Amino acid sequence: MQVESQSLKKTFQNNFFIGAAINEVQIDEQDPMANALLKKEFNSITTENNLKWMYIEPLPNEFNFDKSDKYVNLGEKNNMHIVGHTLVWHSQIAEYMNEIKDSTTMAKAMESHIKTVVNRYKDRIHSWDVVNEALKEDGSLRESIFYSVLGEEYIERAFKLAAKIDPKVELSYNDYNLCKPSKREGAVKLVKRLKKNGAKIDAIGIQAHWKLNYPSLDEIEKTILAFSNLGIKVMFTELDVSVLPNPWELFGAGVEQDFKKFEGDPKMNPYPTKLPDSIQVQLAKRYEDIFNLFLKYQNKISRVTFWGITDKQTWLNDWPIKGRTNYPLLFDRKYQKKEAYSSVIKLKIQN
Ligand code: XIL
């Protein structure tokens, strides 16, 4: 295949959608190099932020659809599979929601949010992350504002509402660390419960904010099987591979650290100017292994979305420690293909 005509979306066109999360600058088409890559390489998009509650309904029943309209238009213009992220999430929520303490008001607020947003993009957004991050690490339900006020039934209610408004749209539950056995089991139970109670759930969104050596391929494989055995599609919705030291690993999980104290600490930001070749090779190998597994289960996996286009704008430069230089994606800060890009493409060309 000619190198110039090569692309991720063409290479994997018979396997799964290849998506990217896009930020506001890209929605506004103010980052021409990124937008060119988006068009050439990807056939699906997710909003990195602009469909979240705090942006879309910042005040009760006052909706702001400027950016999300532009987003959906951009996807349609480029013939893309358009993802809506996300309807019900405790984080990046409008402030007034945190103050609601009675169940009638909370149920109404959730209902009106889902109705208005899903209805606006009916037949245009193809897939909704209906509920995001409802589980704790041990697999039990997180005590979010929705859970605290409405109880566990809020999840089922959200799915049923979305399905009622747009019966054809794909509906998913999305979360991180789903390859961790305890959390995976919690999510499996959740999906089973939803199905048993008559809610429509089509897919699981495995965020896939991963590391060079975590999670293991074995756990990823078990996760693909656990969810596909439930009869739902498996999607990797926020893929990136961090190469930087992880404060939780260094200082213990569960410790509520204030990571501000690590800002500017060179030990936590070891590659401020360039990724050493040895790590570049490890990253390429990691992506190769991951995609090899994805291809093995291509009939169960419907979408693989990267959380960003290039290393220049990845959220991992600022999370969980601000101001670092991370290298988690397939394109570098100069919008060039990295070794990891070739290692992924090669899997198909050789076969
Ligand atoms: C992140 C965005 O990438 C950041 O720009 C924002 O500041 C915080 O949220 N899980 C999710 C995503 O479901 O919505 C998060 O996105 C990353 C973790």
C-alpha cells in the first residue's frame, strides 16, 4: 500500500470504527493540521468535553448547543460515526445539580436533560454513552449525586428514557478500569440487571486509559469475553497509553493525594523534551499487542476510539499532574506518525 494513502480508518475498515475524541478547537476547525488528520485517519468522533452537562445545560433548562451542533455538523460533513459523550455523569456536571437533595427534582432534572439532548440529535448522534463511571473500584455503585438522591434505579431510568426518545440509537455504559476483575464483575452485574429489568443496552464502553504494562493482555482478553458473552458489543472508547510515572502506583492506591505538590517535579516528568527511543519502542510494542488482540476479537469489537488525536493536546499532559509531557497517542506533537502508528498498521498489511 502507498504510504500517503495509508490510514487507520482504511486499514481497519472491515474490523471496527477507528475514532478520536476532539476538543473545542477542533470542533471549531481552528487546528487545521489536527482536522486534516481527523479526516484522513478516523471515521468516528467523540466530544472530549462539549456534550458534558456543565457545558450543555449550565443552568436548569438553559441549554447551550452551539458547540455540540457544530460537532455533529462536522461529523456529518465527513460521514463519520458520531458518538455522544455523555448524558449522566457525576463529574463535569453543572453546579446546581450538586445542590439538589430531593428525588422528585433530581428525577425531573435528569429526565429533562436526557429528553432534550437525545431528542435534539435524534437520528444524528449514532451512539450515546448514557451513564459514565457509575462504579467504584470494588464493583459496587459509586455514591454519586444521582445514586445518593435516586438510588441505583437512576441507571435503568436513564437507559429507558434514552431508548424511548431515540429507539434506534446505540446505548452504552462507559467506565474506566473495567479490566480490573472486581470492577469488571460489578459492570457485568450492572449490565445483567439492566437487561433483566427490560432496559435496552447495546454496548459496553471500556475507556482504556492504559499504561505500558497495565492492564495485562490476559485481563483485557477476559474483559472482551465477559461483556461479549452478555450479548452486547464491546467498544474501547478512550484509548491512550501513558508512559509517565503514575502517582497512585508510587504512593499507594486509594490515598487521596494532592498531586499539586508534584507539579514541576522532574522525577514525575522524565521526558520533557523527547521520548527516549527505548520507550518509543515499548510504546509501539504495547500498541501492537493491544491491536493484535483487538483483531483477534474483531467480531465482538465495534469501535476503537483514541482519547485525542496527537500528543500535543492529550489530556494526559495535565492529568493527574499538571504541566507534564506525555506521549500516549499514535501522532506526535508535530502531527507526525509515531512508531506505534506503523506497528498497528503493519498488523494488517502483513496479514
Ligand atoms: C477528560 C477530558 O479529556 C479533559 O479535557 C477534561 O478536563 C476532563 O475530562 N473519563 C471520561 C472523559 O469519561 O470524559 C474524561 O475526559 C477522561 C476520563
